[in-house]
Amino acid sequence: MAAAAQVLHQQGVERTTIADIAAAADVPVGNVYYYFKTKDELVQAALAEHSGHLAALTAGLDALPDPRERLKALVGMWVERRDTAARYGCPTGTLAAELDKRSVGGLDEEAGRVVRQLLDWAERQFRELGLPDPGGLALAFVGAYQGMSLLANALRDPDVMVGQGARLNDWLDGLGGVGGPGGPGGTGGA
């Protein structure tokens, strides 16, 4: 599953073969066919891998005591992966965009569920901060990441992630809410 997620991210669905995934997993092609009869089953496995990775990542972030720090730590992780973003884009975002162009098996909806998983987590953080419209803020936050990832990839420039990550952190710092500017103990407005 990890090899499928990696190869599909790097090559896209249409260019990836089962042989490519077998080579990345260092297993015979027959082993891959034993578990995954079609490329769509491999795409489903890759989406499950993305979902599991996201669940583990957000669970780790949830150990941080402050929701604003959780969000900023996620931005830091995105910026750390700037070279990968510049080369291939966001793993889930690029897969979702590619799958949307296919009319096969509802895989585009499965990709949307992985994106929704991130949106829901971000919305919980904004809600915990006591901010109005936490769903809208989550859309802005995830949308900013998708945008900076897309631009870094289109321009093949990892510094886009660095600059836009800093802007995203400044935006997070400028929001009101609990412990932030305009919130309890804060000094400014949202």
C-alpha cells in the first residue's frame, strides 16, 4: 500500500503500472496481482494509505496542548516536505484532481473523503480556538496548503512553500480566539 501511494503520487494514476508498484515494493509482480486485481484497487489502497497516514499525523499533533500550535506544527510539516511538493504536489490533492477526471468507480469521492478528513480536523482546531465560522477557516487553511503546494509544483520552486507557509503562520497568529490576538489575554482584533 505504501509503494502504491508513493508511485501513484510520483507518476499519476494513468502512467503507473502494477509492475511499477511491484518494483517500488521490491516484490514480484504476481504478488501485487494476488492482492490487487486492478489498478483501481491499487488506487483504493493508496487512498487508504493516505487516510491512515493523515490519521496518525493528526493524532500526533493532537498531543500538542494548543490548537493554534497544532495548526502551525502542521504548516511546519508541509514546509519540511517542500521538495516533494515542488516535484509532485500534494499527494492527496493531486490524486483527487486526477481521479476527478475519470468516471470510474467513485474513486474521486474516496479521495474527497481523505481531504474531508483533514478539513474536519482543522475545523476542530478552529472550533477549539473559539473562532467564528470554524468550517470556513478550515477551508481557507486547507485551501492555502493546496494552493501553495500546487504553485510550488507548477513552478518547481520549493521556496513557494517556505514563503507561503510563513504567511499561513502569520495568518494563524493574527486570528482571534482563545489565547490569540483579540481573544482572552490577546491584544488585537481578528
